[in-house]
Amino acid sequence: APGVYQLASLLVELDTSDEASRILCADALYQMGRVEEAHKLLLLALSRNPHRSPILARLALLQLKKGFMYDGNQLLKKVIRIGDTSCLLPIMDIFKDEDRKLMQTHCHFRALTILKDRRED
């Protein structure tokens, strides 16, 4: 992760508009346990492009990890509204096991709640 971070940081310096390099930097920071820095980098990337599912999904995980369930839910809803959920599966490979389980459990319970509410309606 440190080598990936250094390379991605260089790429961002060469081209400040390179979103993929910013995401790669954030992923490397996350892997190194520097979650707050990853969060800030993702927020910056989101401010430039507010409708990017890969960024929103990563931010959702970080919010859930911090215990901010409402914020995590809102970000996941945006991903679903955008319609690009294909980013979720590859991102799951990046997440640490405990965070992957957190995201899967959270999404599973939210889906069950939605289905239950619809049945009652």
C-alpha cells in the first residue's frame, strides 16, 4: 500500500484532474489505516464530480465504519439512484474483511427493512 500510495500521489501531482489516481490514493490510505486522510481525499474528489458511484460507495463505507449509519445510508441511496452499482463488487475486494462484513451486513439488513416496509404498505 505505501508504494501504491506514492505512485498514485505522483500521478495526482502530474495531473490534478486524474480522478482514478485520487481514488487509488484513497484506497492505499485506507489500506494503511489512514482513514481520515482517505476520507478527506474522497470528499475532494466528490466535490469535483458529485455523481461518481465509486467515490460515493467508498465514502459510504467510511461513514458506516465511523458509526454514521444515516450518512452511510444516504450515500448508498445515491449510488443506487445513479444506477451504477457495478462499482460495489470490485470495491468489496479493497475493503478489509471486517469492513466488508460491516458493509454486507448493513446492506442486507437495510434491504430486509425495505422489503418488510413494502409488504406492510
